[in-house]
Amino acid sequence: MRYSIHKEGISSIVWMGVCWILIVLLAFFSDSWILWSLSVAGFLFWLAVVSFFRIPGREYPDKEADVVFSPADGTVVDIADVEEKEYFGGVRTKVSIFMSPANVHVNRYPVSGKVMYCKYHPGRFLVAWHEKSSHLNEHNTVVVRTDAGVDILVRQIAGAVARRIVSYAQEGSEVNAMSELGFIKFGSRVDLFFPLGTRICVELNEKVKGGISRLAVLTEEAQKAM
């Protein structure tokens, strides 16, 4: 499989690479075992950062009008009917995907449609699986309205390690499923909110891949619920 490096990671990779080279030079001229140990540790850490910003070359499935694809790589950690207060002001079905530092961290649009809402919220940095992290942590909310008129809410949530959320969404823009929505640096979580009656296609603890895994199907009941 071919990989490329995401643009969000170029500066971090270059900066860390320069620091590693400086440590190697210091170790070479001082012949200190401590600096040599640091240079080895630094190189391994640099490789981990490069891996974090990787983008695998993938063959994405054909778009399907009623199918919601996973917006992120990770593990499904929660499926529940909850009250969503920010945009819907009512009960919706929520699916939460936890992204570990080892996962690919590009976030993708789960459906095609029009961006109806986009808002960034500063906040805390609780661990991503904390039940209150969805609204207490720093997060970014994006709502996409499909051609059938169904609003799908995607929430990027920062975690204890993740300290920066990047979103490319702009209200009023037309977007395509699988295209880039944004990026969360160093592990976190993505929540999706669907209308009641949506058929969920995943189970708890299931591994999913962004743009590939079918997360849900918008049934006629779900479309009428809007």
C-alpha cells in the first residue's frame, strides 16, 4: 500500500527532524552515551510522528445516496440514543469512534451534501472516552444536509493528548462523501448524530476505516423523522 504525508504534519516532521539531527551531531562530537541514547529515542519518536500523519492510498467504494460512511479510522466505543442540544435540540442516535494515536487521523465527510452548520468550541481536554467529553472538551461541530434533506452531524472532539482540531468545513459549501473534512492531531474521537430510525451497521468495539466502512443506512423512517 502506498502512503503519503498529510500537509498538517509537514512542519512538525521537519522541526523534529532538525532537532534529531542536532542531537546526533552533539552525540558524534561529544561521544556521550547519554546523547547517543537520546538520538536513538529521538529517531524512534520521529518515526512515530511520521506514521501519525500518514495517509494510506485507498480504493474507496462507490457513493450510495442513503449510506453513511465512517468519517474516521478507529474503534466504535458508543452507540446510544441521546439528546443533542447544540443543533437539533432533540434526541438523536449517536455513534462514537475513538481514534488512538496509532490510527490514521484524517477525518472525511460521511455523506455528500451541503454544509449547513459549522462551529468551533474551545474547552477542556478530558480523555476522549469520558462520557462528558462530547460537550465539555474542545470540539468542532459540522452538519451536512444530504440531497434527501437529512441532516448528519459530525463532531470532532479533542482528547487528553490531542490539542489541535483542524476543520476545512465552510457553511454553504457543497461537499462529497470521502473528501477531507479535517484532521485531529494525536488521537481523539469523532461523534456522529443520526435521526431516529437510522439503521446502524456497526457494533460496539468494531474497527472501522474512514471512507470505507458503512456506518449507517438512512431508512425511509429516518428521512421522515427529519
